[in-house]
Amino acid sequence: MKEVPGVTRLRQTAMLLFVTGSMMLAQTPPAKRAAIPRAADGHPSLEGIWTNATLTPLQRPANLAAKPYFTAEEAAAFEKQVLIQNDTDNQPRKAGDPGNYNSAFWDRGNHVEKSLRTSLVIDPPDGRIPPFTAEAQAKAQAFREYAAQHPADGPEDRDLSERCLMFSGIGPPMLTEPYNNNYQIVQSPGYVSVLAEMNHDVRVIPTDGKVTAPNDVSQWHGVSHGHWDGDTLVVETTNIKFNNQSHFGVAYRGMSDENLRVTERFTRTDAETIIYQAMVDDPTVYTKPWTIEEAFTRTKGPLFEYACHEGNYAMPGILQGARLAEQGANSK
């Protein structure tokens, strides 16, 4: 068949455009994610002031048992409901009850996690912390019975936070507190240090294999060692000093023992976010390990000193009240 000149030129032009377009596509680099800040040694920089305040509960609520994620509409409704429930100014009180801190004092945030998860616990898949072992259940029951009979024989019977000795915000794991959910991270070659606003506790984490304490020394926040796994800082912590007054945050007053091991992962995902994961493994207390995930978002500073005075002023009143109660019981 004889080619028509005009048609031939159209075919040649179409082929040229196709080839040129294909070459341009091949040469166009893929879209890049925003570069994360890096330290002088090339590792991601975790430095800055951060907050992990969130309305996402530690464990998945019973009414959301089969729902690992909110929809956007469900998240908005949940946030509204929680903010109303947490506003103590709107709660009924008995006569003589002075009430509790109102919303001006709390620092829980106003939103759930950006992931829209229904719990901070991501493993087990049901979003719940595994039950205690039989041995741990017996120990917990024995402590509850002792505490009921000896609520304040001495200051050692009271919670560590009442005595201004330890709060759980610094971890590990680093769980949210009712307020003061701010942290400052300082990074240098070989070390990462985390300062918690709550009780101004500091964890100094070597990342180059240095040993900070002997193996037989336990500390309130344990002995931590870190290493970089690609762009993620992995921190292993053991030798955590737990006793009957220690617990994992206000949201979960769980227990643990000398076999506790916590593995944390800090991953800088963009200029404003660190994704934090922590796996709690204590085979003599929990029937299996459990893992949380939460986002640390950049916030404005500076951090102000948290001055805990309960140990100075509340403790004498607690102990005196217990003695008066004993005298009243003995006089009957």
C-alpha cells in the first residue's frame, strides 16, 4: 500500500513524541521525602524539645475491641468525648469535696495519634497489655493485702511519686503523664541524653558501646545502651530497679521485677516527628511481651524546672493522718 505523505509525517511525529516522553520519564528522579535533619556524624538528629501528649489511650477500650484504627470522623467524636469527660469543672462533687485539677492544669493534648490507632499498645494485636503470670498475680495480690493493712506505717509505704522520687514519663518505656509531657533531647558523638520535664529526670544513653554501670547495679530508670540500626536509634535497658511502688505510668499501674528488659526504637521521620516504639519483655511477670508506639512531635521551649513538693508537705500530713486514724480505732 502506498503511503500518503501527510499521514507518514504524522506517524513520525507521534513516534518522536512517544520516544521523547519516555526518555524524560526515565530521567525524572522519583519524588523524595523531605530530608530529615542529621547530626555531624551523619546519624539522624533527635535533638530538640518534644511532646508525647495524646488523647489516645494506652490500652484499647473494650467498646473498640475489634477496631485497631479510628476513622477521621470517629477520632473527632472520641476526642470531643474524652475532653468533656476529663473536664473536672463539669463533674458533680459531693459536699465538702474541693475537686481536682481542672483542664488548665492537665497536659494530655487535644488529639489522638496521627496514625488514628485506638491504643498506644500495638502488640498484641488486640491493643491490650497481656495478663500477669500466675506468680506475678500472687505477688500483686499479696502487695494489695499488705497495703490495705499498712497504708502509711512509714514513708516507704507510699508511692514513689508521692515521695517525689520517680515518675514514669522518663521511662523506659516513656509513657504519657497527665501533664508535663515534654522532653529535651541532646545528642553528641557517642551519647544521646533525654531530659523529662516531669521531675527533671535525665537518661544518658551511650551509643558507642561504653558501659555506664556494672551489671550488678540497678537504677530507677535502669542501665541503657544504644546503637544505630540504619536511621533508627535502638536502646536496650536492663537493671531497672522495680519495687512495689514502681509502676508504668498513671494510666497503667502495672508491676515488673528484676527480669524486665525494655527495647526502644527512636525513628526521626521528618522535621517535626519522632516515632517512638518500646517493647516490654518480662517473662516472670507478663505472659508475653507487649509493645507501644507513639509520636513525639516538636514543640516550643524552653523546658521549665518541675519542682515536686508532695514529699515536703503532703507526706507529713499523710503519716499524721494515719496515726490519728490508728488512735481513733484503738480508742473504740
